[in-house]
Amino acid sequence: MEHLTYLNRTLREAEEGLSNVTKRYERCLVDLAVLGNSTTSLKNCRAELERTKGELKEREDEMRELRANLSRCNAQLETTLTGDLTVKLLTDEEYYKNVIDAINGAEKSIYVMMFSMLYDPDDGFDWANDLIRALVAAKNRGVEVHVLLEDGVESNREAYGYLRSHGVDVSFDSPGTTLHAKVVVIDGRLVFIGSHNWSESALYWNHEVSLMVASGELAERLIEYFEGIR
């Protein structure tokens, strides 16, 4: 991450340098037009023009190399492979698209720990509704579905009632401690963890960041944590 920050800073500095050299180059072109037949000044200006052209090319080459390095670093940040661990960055709306696909493809189990889960049956376009209903659909096709919600968020009670009425194993955490986690574990191998709550604002409007992690070890530890605090 520090290397990525350094590359971004260096790229900005290179862009500023390129802009300054370009301005000098343009001034030289103007001076050439104004100087006309002044031989000495013309020679000096042409020499300066050649220098700035060379510097401009160096800056452009540097910019290309920096952009290539930055692109490689961003790609490595988005997907990092180490053994059985796969990590993918999910920002804003990307979370919903990946989570609902994972829920719809679940075969064995789904565990959800969520601070805020807002179910609004009167809203015809609400991604939180889609996710909550997808849990019920998964349960109906034989997938074990377990949900733990924060007791202190009053709006969670609508989602709790809907899930419970459809036979989903749903409960509230202890009133004495706030459950602030936003975690989904699919089939004991795929984890979604980050800032996304299951609400229309978090899924559609806010700037949010989460990770999709394929790791059996991490999934197992989070399931153990789930069972330990419910």
C-alpha cells in the first residue's frame, strides 16, 4: 500500500513536471515566431527548444513507466493470490452484485452477521430486499442459513420477522454488546467482510468498501466467532 501511495505521488509530480516542460516548449515556439530574423536570439531559442523537446520526451517516457507500474500495483491490490487465499476489492455497488451471486450459488451454508439489515417490502427497487429474499430462497432449496443481527437497531426487526416467518435461523445478539460486524460466509470457503450494511443507502448510494475473500481458514474462524457470540 505504501508503494502504491508513493507511485501515485510520483505520478502527480511527473504530471506537474510534464506540464511545466510543455509550457516552456510552447513559449519557445512563440518566441521563435516573434524573433524572426534575429540570428543570435534565434539560435539560442532553437537550442532551448531542443533541450525542452528532449526533456519533454524523457518526462513522457517516465509517465508511461509510472502509469504501467501503477496499473500493475492496482491489479495486485484488487486480486492477491497467496496459496488458497484470494482477495478481491469490492467498492460501492460491486458488493451487491458479488454477494447476491454468491448467495444464489450457495450449496451448503450461509452465515450472516449484520449491524443493519433493512427490509422494506413496499419498495419495489431495493437491493437490501433482494439480498434478504435471496437468503429465504437459499433456505428453501436446502441451504443452511444462519443470521445474527444487532439487537439495538430497531429497523432490523422487520428483517428479523420476515426471515423468521420463512423458517430462517435468525437471532439478535446480546443487548449488552453492539454487533457492528458486516460479514457473510458462503459454503465455509467464501467471505464478504467490510463496511457494507444491508440497507438501500449502503448498497446503492454510499461510498463503501468491502473485501471478498476465498479462504476456508478465514471462513472457519468467522463461523466459530458467529457461534461464540450468538
